[in-house]
Amino acid sequence: SAVIGTSDVKQGELITAQIVPDAEAFMKYAEELGEQVSEKLIHDKIKTEVEAVNQLLTAYKRIQKFEIREQEFEKTTTHKIKRHFLKNN
């Protein structure tokens, strides 16, 4: 995951998390629940986790929006996320 600032016409700048879900972890999670992996299952679980993390943060640090990515982040040769590409995607 990566956290960046994004612009919103109505709200100004928002703290946005871009998250790449772990497919294997969600398959195990869905199996435990006796369900199939679905976009709704992934979205609901990530939303729950973001809300839990937000409870631990001060108001100005809270994640206001999150996006689920299907593709991995582009990385440097040292395996760091190329953050300058995130705002364009």
C-alpha cells in the first residue's frame, strides 16, 4: 500500500491509500468465511481495516479515501515504490 495526497474539487486535498490486496490472504479469508472471493468481500474487509487504523490516528492523519489496485506498484531496482507515478494513476 501507499498513502498519498489527492485533490478533490469539493473537499480539497484528501489522504488517500492505494492498496494492492494479497490474493492468497483473501482466498484463505474467504475460505474461512465459507464464501467466494469477490470485489465486495475485498472492499468490505479493507474498509473495516482502514476504519480500525483510523481509530488509532489523529484526525489530520486519517485515511479519508482508499483505492484498490489490481496491479502491483511500479518499483525501483531497490524495490521501492515509484511514488511520482501514483498521482497520475
